[in-house]
Amino acid sequence: MLTAEIRHISMQTSSRNLDLYLADPVKFLRRYVTMDETCAHHFDPEMKLQSIQWKHPTSGQVSKDHIGHKVMASVCWDREGVRMIDYL
């Protein structure tokens, strides 16, 4: 839950951004960079291929725990396109 102070700061920031946009929309959009984060699935195709190969019953098994996992992707972009993608 947002506190009254955080809501007030958010409203002030939004109001300032709106004023800057109304004063010069082209300049504002040229300088504005935004960011979002999302979880993405990642897997190693080599490990996937190893896990589906036929093996002798006494041979070791490939651990499927490491075949796929989620990573956090942070993406920054501006009006010209994506500026940075960082995977954590």
C-alpha cells in the first residue's frame, strides 16, 4: 500500500513531467528513457539434447534441474528503440 507521502511525491513528479512535455514534446520524448523488468525462461539447448539421448541403464543421468531456469531481464528504451538489455 502506498503511503500518503509516496502518493504526493508521485503526483508531483507526474505533474512536472507533464509540464515538461507540454512545454516541448519533441525535446521531452527525445530525452525520456523508461525501463521494465520481466522474468524470462532460459535453457541450454546442448543440455536439452543430452537429456533426450538414449543411455545405457547404468550410465549417469543428466540432471534436468539445470536444463532450464528463469532469469530476470531488465530492458531500457527510448523513442528510438531499445537501449539496453541486462540479464540477472
